[in-house]
Amino acid sequence: MISKIKYLLAGIFISGILPLLQGQNSTPSTSLLVKFKSTTDSELYINSLNKRALAPGHIRMVSARKSIYKLSYNGQKEMQAAREQLESDPRVETVVINHKLTRRGGTTTPNDPLFSQQWNLDRIGLTSLWDRTTGGLTPCGDTIVVAVFDFGFDAGHQDMQDIMWHNKDEVPNNGFDDDDNGYTDDYAGLNLDTGNDRHEVDVEYHGTSVSSVVTANTNNSLGLAGVNWHVKLLIVSSEEKDQALAVEAYEYIRALRKKYNDTGGLEGAYVVAVNNSWGQEGLFEEDFQLMCDMYNDLGEVGIISVGSTENDQVNTDVFGDIPSDCSSDYLIIVTNTDRDDALAVGGFGKENVDLGAPGEQIKVAGPENTYIEESGTSYSAPHVAGAIGLIYSLEEGTFCDNARLDPTQTILNLKRYILDGVTVVPTLDGRTVSGGRLNLGKTVDMVTSTANSTIEPILVFPNPARSFFDIEIPQISGVFNLIITDVTGKLIITQTMPASNDLVRISTRDWSAGTYFLRIKGELINAYQIVVKM
């Protein structure tokens, strides 16, 4: 009954209010997103379409991997007619309207002049955490990257120098697609509007302001401090936002992390999180199914997505919001809290909104090397995205090891630590999943206490192996889990075994030559070994 009421109310809201929202934020969409079945020759299908109803520049491949195309039409009448035809075509798996997306709106102390005004950083526990790490590298030596998908970026701002991730497989400004990924000169990220890395500065300066929360040139006697001091930013920008561009952006980000996984870090980027400070009110997952599905795809290679909920005190469980209504376990939705730890102007929902983070009167980078104060859920989300990047750099943590062995479980554990570690506050309790506001101190305590179980050396021989290898298990009691994956994170073996003094023999006859990661995990042991199959 509750579910029926929810959708009845949502229907009333969408029919009565959404036209007003669309009138304020954007013109109605005249494009569709189409996903073809795997058995369909999508290129042949696209070439056979009647082009008369389509607008100039009417076809854009959004995801070659998933056969998703954006089809733009001359008007809504033509779009609706095409939608009905596509929905009845057995070669088509999914058809959705390409809805628009809009902006949303004793300790180590850095010497940045504005740090004393950045109440938000101390509130989430950063000033004590910076004694232990200021971010940048994992204990395994991976360069940590946080992706920001936004409306633009000012690479010339004085406090945003040398923080952009660079694609070492691409030669800058040579006019070629050196890494053969479909984009020319994507050396410093990607501008989806131009297909290269020349990011525009958006009129509202939204992208740069949001990015400066994740990281800024900190402890440089200039401007402000970021959550991270040294993490790299992967900037993916576009002047406008819609579902098609979001899917394309996520494909780009996912491909970089997957390449990193597949090559053992020789290529690609170690992207651990992507920040999304934009959305659309009053819509549900079924309206953005193809985009929502991408959060699972990102999670499967080891990337947590962080999104801001809407900038109004509305129950998103009932009235809908994107990305809040996306059901992926690899997505964290953040609302806005103020100096009093109260819910500010931001959405809530016991099912859809995970936690709060500071978002009121936040000092951020501004135009022409200035610094401004901004408010909104747009500035809450990057606190969480930045926190994820910082946690990966903890010396006591094991995320770099875990992420190689089981990237999906690693980020699900990290999400649980973030939500379980919140400071419970009255205005969020019962109105969000966690009931509280981001508290990095508690989260880090959970991370490090998990990592500090007794670590014993695991002897594996012969290594390299040909047809088998033996594991010498230390003298422990109870049971332990044996997990073996390949370099892509694909699970090869998982089993629970009783502890003993015997050798455990593993057959490798059916394994392909290459590198594998072995993990032994139990109450009293947490160790791994790299195994090479010849």
C-alpha cells in the first residue's frame, strides 16, 4: 500500500510540478537514448533509420560496449512517434527520453589564509586526519585519482595548479588519438562537447568550485585548503548535461580504471571515486535507467559514485530525484548540512539519501583567482568524494591490496564504513539511510581497526607455478577465506577452509599465463601473495 501511495503522489507531483521545473531549468528533451539487444547489428539498424524526422547531428554513439545511441529529433512530436516505433521493435532492448540534468547548486594545520574560515573541514574530522595522511598515493604506490563530471573547469586558477590527472598514453595537442580510445588529445581529461581536453570555464564557475572542495593547492600560503592536498583530478566536462552525456562520461571513466586493473597499473588511471554535483528533480530510476545502470558498471571495476541530492527540503523517496532514486549499491547520495549540523536546504529520504555533509557557506575557488562562498548539495557531495580519495592513502589501510583482489567488495566495505561512521544528528536521523553527517574520524577508525588484524607471511611455492602451487598456512585457529583473482579482479577461486598445519594445493592447469592475487583472510589473519602462472 505504501508503494502505491508513493507512486500516486509521485505521479501527482510529476504531472503538476515537473512542467514548472522543466520550464525553469531546461526546454523539454527532443532526444531519445536507445539500447539495442546484443543480437542486433546496431550499426546496420542505425543506417536504416528514416532520417527525415531526425535533427542535424542527429546520431551520437554513447556507449559502443553496450550499444547505446542518442537519437535527436526535430521536435517532440517526431520524438514521441519514434519512441513508440522503437519500443515495439524486437531488436531494441531499452528506449528512454534523454532528460536534461542541471547544476546543484594538535593537528596538522595548513597555512592557507582562508583555512580559518573553512569550518566544514574540521567538522568532518580532517584536521586530525591530516596528521596521518594528506592524500595522493596509496601504500602500494598507486596515484589516487578522483573524477569530477561537471560543467567546466578553470585550469588557470592559482589554487588549482598541477592537480589534473594526465593521460600518459596520449601525446598532448598532436591531433591524434594516440591511445585509440575514440578521443583525440584527451591528455588532461575530456571535454565531451569538443572531444578533446580543452575545458571551458562555465559561466557559473560550478565545476571549478566543486573541484576545489575535493582538492586544492593546500599548505601553499595561498587561498584555501582542499579535503585532499595531493590527489589528482580527472576532469570530464560538458557545457550542458543530459542522460546521454552522463553515460558517455561514465564509459570514459570506467575504461580508464579497467585499463589500470587489466595492466597492473601500467596504463589507465586509478580512479577511486567520481563526483556528480548535478541532477533532476521529480524523476525516478525508470526515467534514467541507462544512466543508473552505469553506477553498477563503475562499481564493478572499483569506482564509487557520489551524487548530490536536490536543493530543496523534499522527500525524494516519495517525489523522486535523480541520481537519488538510482538503486545501485555503488552510489552514495549526499544532502546538505550547516554549521549547526542541521539539514539545510537539501533533499532527504530514508531509502534514497545516504548521509549529510557540510554544504552551507563553503569557501571555494572563484573566477579570476578569487575565492567565494557557496551553498548547496553540490558542495556537500565533493566532501565525500574527496574523503574516499583520502582514505585510500592511509598507510594503515589495505584498500590498495583489497582493490586488486576484490574491487567490488572493497568499495562496498568502504561505503559501509562511511555510513556506519557518521555522527548521528536529529534532523537526519530517520530521514537518511545513515541518520547522520560525514565523520572521517570514526570512518578511519573502522578502516584501520579492520586493517590491523595480525598479518602473517604466506609462503607459496613453486612461484612462478606451472601446473600447481602449495600454500603454507600459518598456525591459526578457526576458519579462513581463500580468495584468488586475476589482475582484472575476476574471481578464480573462493572458498572457506578450516585452519590446519597442512599445505593447501591449488591446481593451475586451466589457468591462463599471467599474474594472480591470492588472499587469506580470517579473524586473526589478513594477508596476500602474488602468484605468477607460467
